Amino acid sequence: MHSSHSQHFAQLSKLAAAISLAVFANPVMATDSNEPTIEHIQVEGQRQPVGMAQQLLASELQAQVAATSDTAALLNAFAGVSLNQTGAVSSLPMIRGLADDRLRIKVDGMDLIAACPNHMNPPLSYMAPSDVGQLSVFAGVTPVSVGGDSIGGTIISESKAAEFSEQAETTAELGGFYRSNNQARGSHLKVSHSSADLYASYSGNWSKGNNYTAAANFKTVNATGRPGETLPLDEVGSSAYETQNHQLRFAYKTAADLIELQLGYQNMPIQLYPNQRMDLLDNEQQRINLSWQRITAWGQWQSRIYQETVEHVMDFGPDRQFWYGSNAMGGQACAPIRFHGDPAGTCAAGMPMHSDSTNRGLSLNIEMTVWAHSTIRLGSELQQFSLDDYWPASGGGMGPGTFLNINNGRRDRRAVFAEHELALTPDWLLLYGVRVERVTRNADEVQGYDTSVSAMGMQATNAAAFNQAERKQRDTNLDITALTRYQLTDSTRVEFALAQKMRSANLYEAYPWSFWPMAASMNNLVGDGNGYVGNIALAPEKAHTVSASLAWQSKDKQQQVIITPYYTDVQDYIDAVAANSSWLAGQFNVLQYQNQRAKLRGIDLSAETTLANNNSGQWQLKALFSYIDARNTDTDAGLHNVQPLHGKLTLNHTLAGWENSLEWQISKNKNRVSTIRGEPATAGYALLNARFSYSWQSLRLDVGVENLLDKFYYLPQGGVYTGQGMTMSLNGIPFGIGVPGMGRTVYAGFNYTF
């Protein structure tokens, strides 16, 4: 991190420590006999406001742990949430048509940031499904206390809470799984020790899988670009992966305080990407997360300080051409390495790309109970993110120097918020708040592989223009939320909400500077196969959202329905335009980020009913449906990677230790697409999934079949297939092939506690 940032962070850290010591030295103890007792305190974080949150606990997610290694996939249980499929463990969640950095995603209270020109390491990729204790989703209108720097909503993923026991005890958990389609296998181990005031635990997990296969052939070319190596026509190239995560936790509890330290480490040696031109060949993350919470007579105080460092490496994986240059002769290995202009020819060994980042954060939050039915939340946050994205020389046009894609990029956020939650009557609740954020971003001067005026792709000219521009940008963003909920009858509740949300451009939208197709194609956040150039002058996105919700529940609580229509207007939406006059339909192109305007309108529906509860067990039917019309109003084209009308029906059955389900997942055909990106349309489909589990006191077994009927389909949010061949060349691979979904897969898993 830049030295001035480090000094500022150190000062804030000292301030937080001083405040903590002051409060510990002068504890505020409850003296009123009516105050709640706190001997059995169990706190994971600040109590979340009512908002429009949907939540799931670990017990409700267990059936999915054996079926997926992608934590983001667990979000499919929420109405209005879908996934932009990328790597096997790194899908990008989308809430009501808005994804990636348009969402605030918190992992154990930390705002983690993807540090990759293809966003291959998103926040949820650092938490395995088996480690999730609770998932919360705030869709659209988000309370300001959990929002910020986002326009689509907030996702909060938390580890299982620290548990304390009157008697010292040690517990352990061992689990594993296997999936047939891509021979995925994995295991996890958890060990914890607890006493009345101390808790310590270790959690480790490992997972690995090969390329998966579709239900039918989907391509006409089997060449990988590596001599003698081919892929079957139904195999989705560049979809293999391997990852491991480790976490140590220590917690200390007193009558009023909870202090917790988390140390995390990820080593991901490989994750291949079927809709990107590069592959992740190493990702190492280290993180430290320290939080302290204190309960007082007037409410609670919470502070958190964390640091995340990431070293990320990309290159061409085993399913893509690695050797390039006139001496490579169709992908053959060559030697020695020779650069552009060498009369003896050229030879290039891949294209290594490095992204090194440091992400530091500090938050101070207060929740005060003003009177019995009034709660005020106040908070301040600081986040400092620094990034170096550089590409070492490898031969051919990649050299003789290092290409500086983003040089010492910085993006700092400073925020304050105030929120009031008020129960006007027992049936009428009001929530409103304001958040102000200051976002500053900057980057140092850049250079291409070759600094001469004759360099390929006009690198010297593009770099000079970038270096002469005013690169430091400052945004002041204002979020406002107002929500009211009214209990019409014992069975019917209505909710209305309004919000203004703002988000500033990320570093990869602002600072990639080269119009050279080869370099631009390596900057792509959306998996569409095109190349992207940044835009320093991007204005913040400003979204105005209105939503309503009607919830009904029968008197016996056996049936319920929730329906939520919404409308969002986004000013200065960051979309793409042609970067030059060479744009052509039917091919991959170089695009540039530009502010435009977008409108999104839709409706979410969730319902459930108990069909029977007798000697045969409990039978329950659940339904989720979502519809969205999302378009760029400047062009009237669809927004990219938006799921069409989709839903699922699930028949659940429980009896004694059995938990079984039959799920029907459906999607309408997708015709409204992003024209500028050349997004392919997709046909509608219906999938059938079956899951069975049985639990004893200490052992749980899960088996299931995904895509039971082996249905072939293309992923509506899968992007474009670029998983094999000569991917360095912008149009060296076939255009317009979608990424298919996985064919039938049988899985089995177990979880044993002792």
C-alpha cells in the first residue's frame, strides 16, 4: 500500500484501539432490573435492520454442500437472485439484474474485493459452502447500515457463530463429497474447543474437479491449440479447478464483550475459465479480521479492522494454445524466447499476468435503543484498496519490458451513516437512513511491453495519452433509504420502499488504457469474449429504486405467499460502446466503458404450502419465480447476462431422519440481449434434480442427481465460450458459442461430527 495510506490507516487503528481501551476501562453496566441479561451472549455481528432481508441458516443449506463447491450457488434459494457463471467456485451473484461490484458482498464483516482483470477471485470464492453459518440477502432497497458503494443490494455471508459452553469441550467435524460428471471430490475438517469464555477453532477444506461435460455436443472444433491435444465435442474446456481454504478463529467473551480474531488463508493453484481468454494458475490470499463488540445499557458498540492481501497469477491453462510466435509453428514449443522485430523470428511462452493487491478496512458502528420501540444506528467506515496489475515479458509482442496494466492503482472509501428504525405502532414500522461516501481513485503512469514509437498496437501512443490525463478522481455519493411496513391483518403484511443508491467505478472500469486488441481482450469483467478499455472520467452510477411487497400467511401457517414488484432507474449506468470505428457484428470487438442509462423492472414471487403432515411424513411444495426486463434505454438493447423469466418448484419430504426433495428448475428462452457485446440468445429449458439425505445423531449422508434427465441447455448467464484454442488472438476462436450447462451428475457426500 502507498506509504501515506499506511500512515493514515495506522492512525485510525490507534484511534480505534484507544476508544476500545477507554470503554473497557469504564464499562457501562446495566442497573435496571428490566434490562435483558447477557450471561449467554452469542453475537455474530450487529443486529441487522428489518429491511427486506432474506436469510438462510447452515441447517437449511446442508443439502447443497455436497452438490456444489461454489458458495455463490447457495444463493439460488433466494427470490430475485441468479448467478453469472464463471469458474467452478467463483460465480458472480446477480440481484434483480445487477451483479458483481454493483452488489456489496461482505464475508465475515469484511468488504472483500476482486483483484483480477477478469474478476476471477470474487468475495464469496474465499468461503467454502461447508463454512457458511448464515446467508443474508438485501435485495434492491438496502438499509444504509448494510449498504454502500452498491446499487443492486447486499449479500452477507457469515461463518458459523462461535459457541461457548459452561464445561470445557472439544468437538470435531469431518465431511467429504464426490460428483460423477467432472470427478469433483473434496473434504473438510473442523475442530473447535470451547469453555465458558474462550473459543478456538480450525476449519480447513479442499476441493478439486476436472472439466465437466454437457449433455450433448455443442461445438465443431476439438483442437486446443496444443499439438496432439484435443477435447471431446461435449467437454467444456477450461472448467477444471482446485482450491483449499484454511481459517483459525479465536474468541473471548465476558459478560458484556465479545472479541474475535480470524486468520484466513487460501491457496488456489488452478481454476480454469470457459468464458475468459485466460486461466487462474495461482491465487493466494491471506487475511486477518479482528472484531470487538460490547453490549451496554443503551445498546451495543461494534468495531472491526481487517486486512486482505492477494497475489493472483493468470496464464493460458492446459486447454489453450500456450506457445505463440512465428517460430512456434502452430503452437509447437520453441526456443529461445525472441521478441517482435527479431530477424530470426519470434517465440513467446504464454502470457503471464500478475495482480497484487492489499485491501484494508476499519469500521465503527453503534446501535442505540432510544426507547422500547426506537433504534438508532450510527457508523463510520474506511476502506483502502491498492492494486498493481502487471504483465511480465514472455516473447513475441509481449516484451521486452513489463506491461503495466494498472500501476499502483488506489481506491479509497470513507463513509458515515445514520439510520432510524421506529415502531410507530405494534403494526406499523418505519426505517429510514442516510449514508454519505467519499470515493477517491488514482493510478500512476503506465507503459506497454515496448516503449518505442513502433511498438505493436500503438502502445506508446496510448500510454502517453493516459499518462497525460488527470487520473485522480473524487466522487461524493449519497445513499438514502426509506421503508415502511404495515401489518394489515393477522395474515397480511405490506411493505413499501424507496431508495437512492450510488456506486463509483472500480479500478478495472477506469484505468485499463490500451486499445491494442490483444491487451484489451485480457481485460474483461463479464465473460463475453470482447476486449475492454477503461474510462478515467466515469461518473458514479446513481440508482433510484421503488419497490413494494405483499406477504400473506394462513392462520395455521401452512401456506404463505410473498410477491414483490420493483422498478429501478439507473443514471450513468456503466455500459459499453465501441472503442473505435472497426466494430463489426458477428465478431469479437474492442469496447470501452461509458456512462449510459438503464431501467430495470420486474417481480419476484415466492410461495410455499404444506400438502400433508401424517404418518408418511411432511410434504411441502415451494415455488420461486422471478421476471425482469432490464435494458439500456440509450440503445434499447438488453443489459448483459440477465436471466430471463425463471423459477423452480420444489417438493420436499421429511420423515424421521429423512430429508428428500424433487426440484424442477425452469427458464424461459432469452431473446433480449446486449447487442454491442454480441451476446448470444439462449433457448428455454427445464431441469429435474433429485436429492436425498438421512441423518443420525452424528452422521449425515447426502446423495442426489443433478440434471436427472440429462437435458442439454445453454447457460443464460454463462457468457461466451472461449475455453480452448488460440485465445490470445481476439478473433482466433469461434464467435457466438454459449457456455452449456453441466450434463447429468450423480453426487454423494457425508458429514460426521464427534
